[in-house]
Amino acid sequence: MIALAATISDPLLCAIVFGVAAMITFILTPLVRLVSLRSGILDAPNSAIKTHTAPTPVFGGVAIWAGFVGAMLLLRLTTNFPTGTLSNLRALVLGGTLVFALGLADDLRRPQGLDYKPKFLVQFLATALLVLYGLHIHFIRPAWVAVGVTSIWVVGITNALNLLDIMDGLAATQAAVAALGFLFVTLPYEQHYVKFAAAAIAGSALGFLPRNLSRRHKIFMGDCGALTLGFLLASVSVGAHYSEVNDVGVFAPLLILGVPIFDTLFVSVLRLNQGKSPFLGSKDHFALRLERLGLSRGAVVLVSAAVAALLGVCAFFATQWPPRWALGLYALVAAALLWAARRLARVTMR
């Protein structure tokens, strides 16, 4: 075994992991697209909630998953990290692979897909796998309540990113910015698994992005990509220590993942107010409302990424400032998001 960890600093090793994940995903994405085309498994605009206009290859999530797993295998073969770090990374690979398989099965059953009940069941099983490896929220007592909250959090974030996958580049950029947010917040501390997993997630998401934004060679990540990225981000979030300076820093993940959380709550409230099930698709997403206001799709993606980056910076300050200042920051962000939600809810959607 080559003990790279003993000779390379954490930031440099994170950069290597990021580059490996991005390279693997970037190389595999056109191959996966070709397989999708030749197998005839495409995402067709066959319902009113679809926002694209032509049948498009899916399975981009295969390349994303391969990029993440490949980067993790590199760490396993070339580092001498403590057993706990490698165990945590193993939990992410196993749980992420289970969720990836679920998403792949859902993509293969297009256009109807799987029912939400078995999807939730598999996601809870993947979360149980994390708990078995010791990855769960630790600041809540008793332990069984912590496990319950962890399960709801992980499954919720997993599906929040999947719900956000409605526009080219949106889910991938949000996953990348959120992953970099977790990396940024934990970089000063000895939380190796969070740093390297976050770097691999960001690399995989950005390695997929060029083809997702391409006009001639477009491919979607599919549920196998969105669910996997959501699960990995949620898994990383429960392993970081946010309260080294103040106890209210534990709420920092709410800011780092603020955009997908905001969209999920926003859409759910609107659907419930309309007497609709929050599990049924609709065009109520904030991104589509921004487009309705006149922004191009590229502008919507850039604005959303900028907001996510700003929230990530706020999360860092929330973990470093005194409690009173951190609570004030949380309140300010909550007020801003509430104001944005009220303004967006007034946009008329056809």
C-alpha cells in the first residue's frame, strides 16, 4: 500500500480526489449516453410536467456513480487512513450503491417508474446501513431519536435533490456547490471522510455537467444520478462536526443544502394548498417560476448556484461566529428565503 496520506496534505489530496472523480465521470458520460441511445431507453417529453422537448438519453448517473466509487477506490488503495475513516467511506460507497441501484431500476421502468413506497423503503434501508457504520446525528439524545431524525434527514435530502432535477445543469451544480460547502466548512478539522467524499461528489457532478449542458450531445443524470448525489450529500452532512465554536453550528447543513430544501418545502406547500399530493409532479418549482419571470435557463442555473454558494459561506460563518451572531444569521437567511417564497408563489404558472 502506498501511504500517500502521510506525505500529501489534505487540500492537495482533496484536489486529487476531485480530479480523479471528475475525469472518470467526464470520460464515461459519452459512453453511457451511447448505451442509452442504442438501447432506446430515453426520457421522452410525454407528460405535462416535462420541461424538455425531445427524447433524451438518461443514465448519466452511471458515470456519476462510477466517478465517486473510482475516487473512493483510489483512496482505499493508496492511503493509510485510520480504520474509522475507511469504514465511513465504505459506508458511503455501499449505501450510495444501493441507492444508485434503486435509481437505475426506476430509470429502466420509464416512463411510469417505480412506486414511491418501494423507493422510500430502499432509501431507509440504505440509511440503516449508514447507522450500522456509525454515521448518524450525534447531538440528539436519546440515540433512538437521533437515528429516527437521521433517517428522515437522509431520505428527505435524497429526494430533495431528485425533485430539483428539472432543468439542465441545475441538480449537478447544486450538488457540486453543496459538496464544496461541506468541504470548505470541514477543511480546518480532522474529518477526513467528509472532506474526501465531498471532493469526490463535487468532481463527479462537475464531470457530468458539460454533457448535461450540451445541445448536440445532451444526457440526463436520471434518478440513478440525482438520488445517488442526494444520498451522498446527506450522508456527508451527518459526519461533519459543526459545533467546535458554538452549539448552534449544528444547523449549518440546512444552509449548505438550502436550495434543494427550499424547493422541496416550497413545492410541497403549494401542492398541499392546491389539494394535490406532494408526491405528484407539477411545474411549481422555484426554477420554473424564475424562468417564467423572464430569466433564461442558463441564468436560472447560475443564479441558483450563486445563492447556494452564498448560503455555503453563511454556513461557514455560522460555525465560526459566537452563538448570538450565528442565530442572527440563521434568522436573516430564513427571512430572506420566506420573502423569496412569497414573491415566487405569486408568479402565475400555466
